[in-house]
Amino acid sequence: MASWVDLLASVTGAFFLYKWFNFQHTRAKLAHIPTLGSDWFILSYLDAWRFVFKGHFIIEEGYSKYKGQTFKVACHTTESGWLVVISGLEMVEDMRKAPADVLSFRGASLDLIQTRHTSPNNFKATPFHIPVVRSPLTRTFPGRFADVTDEIRVSCDDWFRAGYVDPDFHSWLLGLMEPSTGRNPEYLNIQEMWTIQIAVAANLLCITPDWLKPIVGRLMPGHASEKRAKQILAPLIQKRLAKHVALGGNWEGKPNDLITWLIDNASPEDLNLDVINAKVMLINFASIHTTSLTSTNTLFDLAARPEYIAPLRAEIEEVVAAHGWTKDAMARLVKLDSFMKESSRLGGVATMAMRRKAYKDFVFSNGMVIPQGMSVCVASGPIQLDSDYYEDPMEFRGFRFVELRGKEAAGLESLQHQMVSLDPTYMLFGYGRNACPGRFFAVNEVKALLAHIILNYDFKIPGDSRVVPEPIWFSGGRNSNPTAEILFRKRK
Ligand code: HEM
């Protein structure tokens, strides 16, 4: 009779055989695309781990070898285990024009975030949060700009009293617009941690065998956080749902906030507490860390280049004196916009953009084929540092974009060279139909936060250093160094 050891050895052997067969099958499909690293079974698995910690170097190396073409890297966060990287602007345009049912943002995100297991409520629901961000949120915030700046003032006072910066105000702004719940420290902490919990769980799930994922997924702390957030928001959401059902879309005193917009845009199947709560969390997921990283990166770049502080302060003082703390004033802060954009061009939040999954075979105009089931992205980081697109690309020129606007006589209303504009040579917000719908809100929010800090605080890197602390890279994502410090002092 076979012992347990024999049985275990057979199951393990069968599992590896299955993995090996799958690997060979995928390798054959992608044989026409050069590999950066090894395309042998075990070695490519090790390369996928190397990508987690050295992804940005690997993408840079691929770009310098295959600029204008395509290469592939081993990667845990795709279904196939490979990520195809493109680098030519013509190919970027092909991707932009590809229909969503051929190259899918949602397909790539479901793999990347492992949504089926990390947040089943978001997985089951339709993506109705996207039109909510694109339309009512973006339309409403200019008229609510006083709320935005008030929240920034309150948050800055709290942070600097506490002695550290914890940019959390988004939950109140986006999620609730009701200070009693939105400023609830437990809720803010849950929402902030959820983003990290989902990112960690997704990476773990990507290397978990498929049959184990439902079990491992359920054990992840993100589920408990979503449940607790739901308990906190339940009274608010349920009251609104009840009114919506009883009185329809229009009732007296209906608040103009995210929960209302989500309820108004949800289909009948999505109109329930679980889904509305999950959508609030998802929108905060998309906005909290991206916005705080962008603000933090810009602050470090500015603290390391104090010569920019005086001209930026002068611009803010002049514009705010004439136009107050309004959305209109933010549009006039052209130097600050340029500085923020230059900071993101050289740093940003990731070295790749436009990750899509091919739901059908996709053929680029140069004949290159991405087979169905494979994931593809753009080497946006190296493109942003390429001398073909930027003069002296490695030099930090804070007013680079405002000078370009001046040269081309682009008026205030022109989006050209502004941080929100979409451009294949600047992909902080992605490109094409899935480009970030929250970018208008995000840029204005970051600008208002930085303008407030620049006007009200003196700041510097300890020891008057002019060196920006090294960022921490993870799977091609760029995070500010968590041990780095900036010293702040309230201006007299
Ligand atoms: C500086 C801050 C932000 C950055 C750098 C950023 C960046 C991005 C990027 C790169 C994408 C993917 C685009 C693509 O693949 O083409 C994206 C998508 C998205 N962002 Fe943002 N984002 C920011 C702030 C926000 C904010 C504040 C919100 C909400 C108010 C938001 C909501 C979304 C949503 C819902 C999507 C998914 C779009 C879709 O599925 O079509 N983002 N963002």
C-alpha cells in the first residue's frame, strides 16, 4: 500500500508537471517576443522574484535594448506569469485605440489586485464607480473647493501638532462629506490600511495555486477591514438607500456627496450596502496612496531645491490674493503645476503604465501579436527620461513645462503641458480610455495642499541636504522612503 510520503510525492510531482506543461504552452505562444532574463521554467520563476525588487532596473534595461519594440519579463502578478512591455509611441497609440473587449484594463486589474479573492463585493459589482468619479465628483468639487481647503487646513494643523504627516483627508472628502463619520480616526485608519492589506494580499495570492486562492483569500485581513468599515458606514448608507427606495432619485435635503452619487449610478443588482461600501473603499483605494505619494515626492523635490520656494510662494500669494482659495486660482498656479509635473516625470508612482490584458489576440500596426490571455504594459518611466522627448531629460527643471507653455503661447484654458493632460510621453495618469478619471480632482487637491504648506511653513531636509532620499521600489511601483524626513516650521 502506498505510504503518505509516496502519495505526497505523486501529488507534488503531478502539480509540477502541470505547471511545467502550462509554462511550455505559454512560452511557445510568446516565443516571438524576446525575454529579459531567463525563459526556463525554474529560472524564470526566480526572475519573477527579481522583478519584485528590481523591476524598475529591468524595465530600464529592456528599454535601452529594445527601444521602439517589445520585450517580456517574468512577473507574478499576471495570469500567464509574463508581462509584455512595449516602448514605442506608435505601439502606445495602437494600445490607446484598442477596444476594451480586446485589451482590457479591468482584466489586468482583476489579476493585479486579485479582486475575486481580496474584495468579492467589488469583483461581483459592475464598474459603476468610474462614471461616478468622471462625472459628478469631477463636476462637483470646484463648487465645493472651500470644503477641500478647509479640510487641508484642519489636517495640516493636526499633522504638525502630532509631529508627523499622515495625508488622510481624502476619506472625508471623497467618501462622506460628513465630518462626524469621515473624520472618525478608526474609519480613516481602516481605509488607509485596507489599501496596503489589498496590495500585500494580492501579491501573496498571485503566487498561491488557484485551488488554494479562495481559502487563502478569505484569511486575508482586508476582509475584516471591509466588514468593519461597513459597520461604521452602515447607518449612513442604509438611511440613504431607504430614502432612495421610498422617494426615488429626488428628495428634499438629499446630500450631494459620494454615497449619493454611487446610489444614483448603481444598477438594481448593485444597490445594496455591501456594494456601496465596497465602492467607497475602492475609490479611496485608487486615490489615497497615489495622491499622498505625489504630494510627498513633490515636497521632497522642493525641500531639496530651496531656490524654487521663493518664486512659488510669490505666485501663490499673488494668485490667492486675486482669486481666493478657489479652483479658478488653482488653474492659475502655473509654476506650481509645472514643478509638480516635473517631479512626477522624473519620479512618479510607477515605471510602467497602461497595463492591459488581451481578451482576444491583439495585433499592433507593426504586426506584433499579443496572444489572448497575455498582459501588456508600456515602459512609461524610461519614456519620460528619454532625450528624444525631453531636453536634458535627467535634469530637474522645475519650470520646464511653464516655459513650454510660454513658448507655445498656451493660454490658461489650454491643457497642453499641464499636469492633467494625457500624453504618451507623460503617463502619471495612464493614457487612453482608462486614464485616471480622478486626475482633475487629484491635481487640484495636491496643488491646494502644497500651496497651503508653501505659504504657511518653512521646510527643509535635515542638515540642509539637497539630496532627495532614495525611493523604495516594489514590483515597478515607486514609494517614498518611509524613513526619510522633512523638517517643518510654521512661518511667522
Ligand atoms: C496623483 C494621484 C493619482 C494618480 C497618480 C492616479 C493614477 C492612476 C492611473 C495610472 C490609473 C490607470 C490608468 C491607465 O491604466 O490608463 C488610474 C485609474 C483610476 N483612478 Fe487614479 N490616480 C490618482 C488619483 C485618483 C483619485 C483622486 C481618484 C478618485 C477620486 C482616482 C480614481 C481612479 C479610478 C476609479 C481609476 C480606474 C479607471 C478605470 O477603470 O477606467 N484616481 N489612476
